[in-house]
Amino acid sequence: MEPSTPVPPRVRADSPNPITDLHRYREHHGRATADPDGFWLAETRLHVAWQTLPTVGLQGSFHDIAEGPLSWFADGTLNVTESCLDRHLEDRGDKVAILWEGDGGEVVRLTYRALHEQVCRAASALRDLGLRKGERAIIYMGMVPEAAIAMLACARIGAIHSVVFGGFSAEALRDRIRDCGAEILITQDQALRGGKTIPLKQTADAACEGESHIKKVLVLQRTGVKVGWTPGRDVWWHDVVPTADRDHEAVPCDAEHPLFVLYTSGSTGKPKGLVHTCGGYLTWAQYTHRTVFDLREEDVYACVADVGWITGHTYIVYGPLANGATTLMFESTPTYPDAGRYWDMVERHKITILYTAPTAIRALAAQGDAFVTQYDRSSLRVLGTVGEPINPDAWRWYFDVVGEGRCTIVDTWWQTETGGICISPIAPATPTRAGSATLPLPGILPALRTPEGRVVYGPGQGLLCIEQPWPGQARTVWGDHERFVGTYFGMFPGVYFTGDGCRRDTDGYYWITGRVDDVLNVAGHRMGTAEFESALVSADQVAEAAVVGYPHPIKGQGVYAYVVLQPGAPATDDLDAQLNACCRAAIGAHARIDRVQLVPGLPKTRSGKVMRRILRKIAEGQGDQLGDVSTLADPSVVDAIRAGWVDE
Ligand code: 7RM
């Protein structure tokens, strides 16, 4: 069946990775630095299916970012779904686009032709429900193919999707619905994960209670459980999508039209809705996916992240589909039904590229090698990691045991804000080292700076900054450009500050040391200490709270809460459970506190600022190395806190 949509000038996405050795890497990096416009215009014109080819590259700079968002390819127009679907129909119509493995092991294969049809029908259905170009739709789903279909259907209309991870609570979901002004919510009855059900529709209903913008809720049936129903508002996916118009012309969008808003935690306040735009984001997604993983036509590529995070957006959906790859979507967990699940999948699907997180690698390594070695892993070629620093032991286990010493490990550093990978080996080109993200991709100019802003040259340590714009970066914070400028360009004017600390060795290799701000990274989940603290003080018995991270052998970081009770409030046995219930309600099920310490007061400066440095040291078990505490209003509080340190 041919699509009725006019297929744009045929741009095949089958060019192999051009960066095959270190020499070529240096040449490409040099060209992208010297002539970013020329380099990225050539790249995007070749690998993105534009409707109107762009003729301009970057407009604006980090120095005048306060005046407004910068732009890439501003005079081009496109619809990203034509790059991800339509252009593949001729040569890859029968190739598997999405290979879905369900929680219980069921498998669904959607070819490019089938995916194109489903996306067109879903786009027609959403249009019939009233969704228009530029309007926002929230996607609150588990790892089902329909989550990717919903994202692409929004993109086909030119509507802006905001995927909210299925672990988030009703309160967190409500905040996001309100912040982006979404009128449509796409969800499912329940999600399935690791043999457990997650009541998404019930939580979505709670999020819409009271005053809500949401006019329509589109509900996919996953488990068939009976769910609450609001007639006139709620619509079953199976009632409207399969019968909606099969043809849906992709709506042309300007390069800088927003593709999605994705909320992410920062040091302060509520999560920010980072805005990624069509042209630059897709250029970066396909380029980095193709080069870093050294993608080949016959690859079976598996990124086991969740589409609720940026990794799922860029490296399950947009990057792989733009490259015409077979991309696996995995509904379950690494340990269900047992710790052999990934390797069982590798054997059954002959996965060639696997992309996961250090926390999963550490958890699996702790279960012993037999879970791995009983399966055939000879198909594997490239092994990726993302989300947090990978410790050399975990790296070596991944390399030796999982990859049998044959596979390239790509430790990929990037952020929600960067849109895609920024510092990483390029599989065939970059010699790797256990624990290092190695070298910046073409177009990325990292710099290490001292807190005072001085640039550190050569080997050394500092705050990781990026000095020059690249196409994939977030353009702004939804509805609050000032916050975007303040958060990322306030520290060092004219330079993007990542929030990470980093070391550079004598070979110019980068070793990310982790966040230097109040952002926690727990099992690869990014959360703000401020979000925990505001959840804790919402409990009646809590007067004050301060939350910090501490090293955790599996999760990377654990959550340590210092809590001051209200005068007279009793320290009941179920206090921990109550406090965790507050965090679960305010943030979600993934927001668990590992250790609670009741303290008589928090260490504060005379001006009333909590000295988090001290609290971090004590949580890390280094309460005897506090350094200068003379600026404290009441130094005696530190002795009390030190004495009550909770270790396990
Ligand atoms: C993709 C993603 C971003 C934060 C970032 C870092 C940490 C991510 C690595 C890493 C060391 C890595 N987006 N981080 N990748 N640290 N090595 N390879 O994770 O927005 O959720 O988190 O994650 O601290 O700032 S995110």
C-alpha cells in the first residue's frame, strides 16, 4: 500500500558511519569546530528528509542567549515523521522498525510499513479529538509500541508531546499538565513491569481531578482491567485509532517548531520543561546514533531505557527510526523473571547493539556470571552505557563477561538538555578506557572551568562547560526563557554549564565525576533534592528537612534525608514509611529515601543558609573531615548530627 502523503525528495538514511578511525574523528571534529554552519548544513541536508532544504545554519550565540533562543536551519521546513517513516517505505517497508518484547516475553514486530500506517491512523484520531499543530499532548504510558506511535502521531500533526514517565505520581503529572497547558492526555489502563501492574489510568484520573485543562483522555487497553471512566472525556484507543483515516499528510513545520517538551529536575524548584525543536534535534539524534554505535543496516539495536526519559526519546524512537534501524522496545526489567533476561533477549533476537545504564550493569554483575554465560551473546558488537558515571569494575565486567572482550564499550555522556550524546567513543574510532567517556563528538567543544570561571587547560579538573552551540541542544524552558538563561548560562556568561564535574587526563580524555549541584542521580533517575525536601516538609510532623546523595554500590547514589521534627511531634516507628509515602505522592514510586536521620537542627550559616557540604560529608561517612565550620550559626548542631549518622 502506497502512502498518499507526497514523499519528500528521496533521502536515504543508509550512509555508513563516516568516522572509522581516530584520524577521521579528528578531521571531522576540526571541521565542525572551524565551520559549524557548513558542517551541519551538509550533514542535515544529506540525512534528514526536509520539505524545504535549509540554507542557514546557526543564528544567535551563547552570548546573546538572553535576547531569545538560538536557532539552527531556520529557513528549512520538515516533518520529522517523514524522516522516521515515509522515506523508508520504498526500501525498508518490510524491515522491522519496532521489535517489541512484552513483560511476559510476548513479541510484536512492526515493520516500517505497519508503523507508518499506525502512526497515520493515530494522527488522524488525535486530529479528530481536536489536537492541532502547536498544541500539547501528555503521554503517560508504559513501554508499549503505542507510546512511540503516540509520540510520532503528535509529531505528524505538528503537536508537541510531553512524555511523563509512568512512575510519576498524580501530583507530578498534574504539575506537568498544567505547566505545558496540555488538553489531551494519552495513557493506558495499566502498565506491566516485572510482573507487577501500574495503575496509569487511575493515576491519570487523579491528576485530572478538580480544575483541569484536559479535554480528552485517549486510553490504550493493555491489561483489560476495569478502569474508571468519564463519558465524553475518555476514549478507548481501540475504538478510534484502528478506524481513523489511514492517510494523514504530515504537517509541515519550521525547523524551530517545538517537537517535544520533556521535564527534568534541577537544583531548585519544580522540574523544568525543556523544549527540543524539530530540525536541530533530529539532525543530532540521527547523527549521534549512527556514528557512536556504528550503525549498520542489519543491526538489531536495543536501548532498554524508558521512553519517559530523554534516552528513550532520542535512542529508542527518533534516532533509530530516522536511521531506518530495527529498534527494540522492552516492557520489562533486567531481573524479570530472573537476572538472565537481557542475555536471553540478546540470544533470541540476535541483538547486535545493547544500550543500558551502569545501575543495571552493577545489579546484574552482583547476580553472578552464570546468568550471562548460559546465553549466546555472539551477535553483540557494541555495548553502550549512559546515565551516570560507570565505575571501572562495572565497565570491565560489561567488557569481559557480557562482551567476551570482543565488543566496543561506548560510555556516552549527555543530558536531557543536550538532546543527544556529546562526549563518547565513536565505536570503531576511539580507543576506550574503563570509566572514561573519552572524547567530544564533532561539534562539541567542552571546557573545564574553575568556580571563578577560569579555563583549565590541559590535564586537570573542573566544572564541565560547553563553549559553542550544537544543533541538538534544548532551546529554552517551556514558558520561561529567563529560567533557561539563568540555569545554564548564569554561572559563566556566554558558556553552557552542564552541572557536572569532570577531569581531563593527559591524552585529553574526559572522566565525568558526577553532579556538582543539588541534582541526585539515583539508579539513573534524575531527581532534585529540592523536590524531596518540599515533599518532606509537607508532612505534618516535619519542621525542616535537607536531602543529599551518598555513594551507593548499586544505585550510584542513595538518598539521605536529615529531618527536624516539629516540637513535640513523636518519632513513631512508622516515620520512615510515612516520609516515603509523602515522597511517593509528591514525586513518584521511584523517589525512595534510603536513610532517614532525625536531627535537632540543620547546620546553617548565620544568614540562615543550610550548609549542604557538611551534610554531604556526614552522609558519606566522612563526618570527621568537615573542614572549616566556623561560619556556622551553631556549630554544636554538627556534633549531634555526626553522632547520629545512619550507616547500614
Ligand atoms: C542521558 C541522561 C544527565 C546527567 C548528567 C550526568 C549524568 C549521564 C553519563 C553521566 C557520567 C555518563 N540524561 N550522566 N551520562 N555521568 N557518565 N556517561 O542521563 O538528564 O537524565 O541526566 O546524568 O550527571 O548531567 S539526564
